[in-house]
Amino acid sequence: MNQTPAIRLAGLRKSFGSLTAVDGVDLTIRPGEVVALLGPNGAGKSTTIDLALGLARPSAGTAELFGAEPIRAIREGRVGAMLQGGALLPTLTVAECVALVAAAHRHPLSVAEALERARCTEIAKQRVAKLSGGQMQRARFAVAVVSDPDLLFLDEPTAAMDVEARRTFWQSMREFTEEGRTVVFATHYLDEADTYADRIVMLARGRVVADGTPAEVKAVVSGRRIRASADFAWSPAMEAALAALPGVRSVEHRAGQLALVSDDSDATLRALLAAHDDIHDIEVTAHTMDEAFLALTEAHETEGATR
């Protein structure tokens, strides 16, 4: 069955003078997907969100939400957004801000439900001017969800939140997405993308450099990492011998801890144990999202520099 995409970006470009912030982005997001936008500062994440929402006019290409211009879906209350530049009136309470936005929509949630979803009930009567950074983010989330949207954009939603507040925020987000809604969030926290996204779209220099599940994105960095405690004396000869083991691509040793990156961890581990039966506390792990992020963005930066 054909299903109209929640978001369709086609050939999207945005230039500011000589600077190209978004450079030919093609992206289709289906209803119900939770998609993370990753990329270094200046990669084009926030500009892409602004273009998708119709807050900025593209230099070329098109953006559609639910098969129509963004403004139509926004007017129908189908879209919510929590943006970095989004400001709340400082003299109002959190509840009053949520009620003000609810009044602009035809079928909003109740103010109480929006506050509960955003874990804002206990700060409902606080004035915006008195909120901490983390509380402000939660209040913005309550404002974003009060229209009961089918699609939610979040730009760095957990900025200024401590670890516990981030965990609480994502618990509320899980409840939101379990109802089949579409969420697109930009973040600098790679662990958030790895844990909460169904799909990761990685941007560099305004272009999509990776698009897939977290496992698929991490797989671009080949091999696995072997860590172990090593009691043997370290020397250039020992480093050379370890580097010569089957599959090994790199060797690190620090404070009695050995780390090998290998394209064939099984063969490496068998050879390592045969040569050094005194190593212990062995761990074999896949590469992290951080490593995939660095590999993909650095490769694109190098490519861009050679053009």
C-alpha cells in the first residue's frame, strides 16, 4: 500500500551568499519513523529543519510535509517543533505558554496532558524567566506537543539538560513515538541517536553522507576492537609483533591496557592468545557511533578540501 511520506525533501539547497549551508539534500521519511540528524557544527542540520518547516525559502529544490507545502500541515496542527531559537514569553507561566499555543489549534491536547507528556507538571506555575536551561527545554517540548502533532521536529532537544533530565526527556519521547508518530531530531549526543533513532541521517558540508539504521551507519567503520589487560613488557618489537597478527589494523597500549583494531577479530584473538596466554579481561566490541561519525565526516571533509 502506498503511503504518503511524512517528509519529502528533493534537491534541497540553501545558500547564504557564498556559503552553501544545504547542498542538494534528497530525503524521504515515512510516517512512524524516528530519525536522527547527525553532523558536526555547520553541517546543515538546523537549516535543513528550517527548510522542511517552511521557515526558510530554499535556493533550489522542494520540501513537502504529508504531500503538501509545509504551511498546510502546520496550519492543520499536524506538525510540532522544538527549535533552538524558539522563545517563550518570559512573563508567562509554563502552563500559560502552553495554553496560549493550544488556543491556536483546532484539536489540541489539554494543557494538563501536554504538561504531563513533557514532565512539566511540577513547573507549570513557574514563570518562564525563572526556568533553568533544562526546565526551559521541557517547557518548549510541552509547547511543541500540545497541538497533538503527527510529526515532531526537535533541534538539539536535550541541550542544557543534565544526565537525569535527558533520561526523563527520552522516556516521555518513547511514549510519544509508541503511538506511531514521526519524529526528526538533530543532536550532538551520538549516544542518543544510537539508542533512540530507528534511522540516522548524517550530514557533512550540507550533504547526506550516510543514511541507515544505527547498526548500518556504524558498520561503515570496518572491523572490531579487542581490549585486554596485558602484563608483558612493552617495546617497539612487541608493538611490531602485535601489528603483524592476522587482521590487525592498529595497536595501542597504555597503562597495561592493550587495544587492537582488527578486520578479523576471531583470527586476531586466536593468534593473540596463542602468543600471549597471560592476557586477561578480554573484551571484543563493535565500533561506536562516535567512530563512525568521525570516519564519515572526516572522509567528507577531506573530499571537500580536494575539490
